Amino acid sequence: MLSVAEARARILEPLRATPTETVALAEGWGRVLARPVLARLTQPPADVSAMDGYALRAADGVLDARLRVIGAAPAGHPFDGEVGPGEAVRLFTGSVVPHGADCILLQEDATREGDDVLVREACTKGKHIRRAGQDFSAGDALLQPGRRLGARDIGLAAAANHPWLVVHHRPRIAILATGDEIAMPGEPIVPGGIVSSNSHAIAALVRAGGGVPVILPVVPDDQAAIAATVDSLGGIDMLVTTGGASVGEHDLVQAALAERGFQLDFWKIAMRPGKPLIAGRVANTPVLGLPGNPVSALICAALFLLPSLDVLGGLPAAAPRTERAVLGVPVPANDRRADHLRATLTMAPGGLLVATPFPRQDSGMLSLLARADGLVLRAPNAPALPEGAEVEVIRLDSLGL
């Protein structure tokens, strides 16, 4: 059986970023940039005032000086003239600093008397002036490809005068649940049947990872039906199946995919939960076959599908981020599979992160996963650890779970 790290590397290695498209700036949030954003102008385009006040010469801005106000320059209306000795121009935040002036007297440090202004605090040369190009200059590379765009990035691109952005297509992920016993939420449930939680939970995770989920109808345990569903797919970047990933009499996913030229890479991982996991390709479409147990499916999706979405979406491949914590309870020795213990995370006095695994770790108990804050990572054959021992944890909210 493969280790988690080796399995992730083998899943990600053949993946390639989706093609690019041009979207309106307003649609750029959450997208992954495919081309650099270069400044199309200089910001600010000229020396401007950082505050409301008066533009004057620093040589004139001495305490108690009286200066003649020769005009005003509201933002967007530069003063058409030059500030000479003993003169000042009324400015506002963002106003262009007129020629001849080299300092800003703050409004609160001045007293206006008719056409004059009195200096109540000495003015320092260059203070409160934002120089031309202080933020960026035309041609500067402001944003690089491979960046998921947030609100600040959208603001920067707008300031650089970009109405359009070139980004990667959102990866389209088809989600196929199989099993005679499976019903979608709200549908009639057969005797001995269960409601499918996997399709919707994985679809939510796909959205959290920047992809577009395509939830397919549940397919019964019928090899021909599974194969026919695969035939009907088009325009997807990955097929994710849930259930049927093992080798039982009714685990037919591998057999059905084999009829369509499926190339299997591996189907077992040394991890808990989630030992049975299929990875391979049908034609040029990557396939990830998740276990049927809902907790196993979600944790495997977080560890393997989310990094796949990153690569498909144009981001660098990366393992989930971990951090250090101490155990709130002792844990027993581990067997030969890497364990991912569902746990609560609390902050103890002094800023110490405490991870307390649940006593039960059943892979069918979604309620515990919903109550958990993180996963405590246990290496294969790890020894028993006492309360207070240091461990590595993954925060579930960092995975979109």
C-alpha cells in the first residue's frame, strides 16, 4: 500500500492546468490568474496630497506665518499656476500638488482668515505628499500567474486600469455515486437503503476549492450502467466516484471503467480512514475513486481532491498545511496505516493549541466529523502518546470542510 504522500504525488503528477479564459474584472474574485497583471498607468499619476490642507513652500511654512491663498485645487481639478513666496493653495486628499509647492500644511494646523491662512504648526518639506509612482509605475508587474485572486487583488488590478483578466477555467469535476442502496436526499429510500451524503458534501468541497461540481444521478450496482454513465460524460476535468472502490462482489467501478480503457495507477493507500482509493485515467480524464463511507470519502477528498483542484486550476501543488498542537488525552499506539483522528481544537492559556481526539473514530459517523475542528496526524506504527505530547494537526476549516 502507498503512503499518503506518495499517493498524493502520483495523483498530482500527471495533472495539468485547465485552459485560460478572459473574464470581466468583477468576475475575477476566486479565480486563478493565468497571465501577469502589468500596470497600465502610474499611481499616483502625479504628486498628490495625502491630507486636506494647503500646499505651500516649506520655506514659508514657519510658525505663525501669514500666507495668501491664491486658489483651490479639489481632487480632479489641478491648480493651473505656481505657488510662489508667501502663497498657498487650498488642497484636499488626492489633490495634485501645484508647481512650486513642496509641503502640505494640514487643515487642523491652519487658521483661515479671509484670503489668508495662518500657520499654526511648522510645515516640513515633503510631508503629507504622495509622490508620483509611489504605489506603482506603468509597466510594473503587480500580480503574477498562479495566484488565486482575492478582494485586494481585484482592487489592485482595477487601480492599474484592467477591466479584464486572463484566468484559468474553473475545473469541472463530475461526481458519481454508485450503489443499489443509495438515494438522493428527499427521494424514496429502499429497504436497507441510505441517503447519499457524499455527492453533495464533495460538491461543496469542490466549490470551496475553486471548482465547478457536476453531480451525476446515482447509478445502481450495474457494471453496464456505470460504463454508460462514463460514456455520457464530456467537458469535465476529473471524474470522482464514491463507493465501489474496493474489490467486493458489488464493487464494480474498476470493472466498469476497465471496459472504457481505464488505466489504473493504484487503489490502496496505507491510511485510515480511506484505505480503498482508486487513481487512474479514462482516456485523458483523471479518475479519483473515493471510498463509500462518508467520513472516509470526505477526508480522502480533502487530502487528494483539493490538491488536484489546485493543480487543475493553475496553482502550485501543495500538501494540506499542518501545525503543532498538544494532545488533550492520551492516544494508543498506531498500526501500519497513517491515521487521521477527528478532534476538537481549543486554545489553552498561553496560546497553546490543544487537540482532543474523539473516543470513537468510526468512518461512518458524519456527526463527529461535523463537530471536529481538525485532524490529528498519526504516522504508521507511531507509539502510544500521553496527554500533553506534541502532534501535527490539520485544521478542517483550512480545507473547506
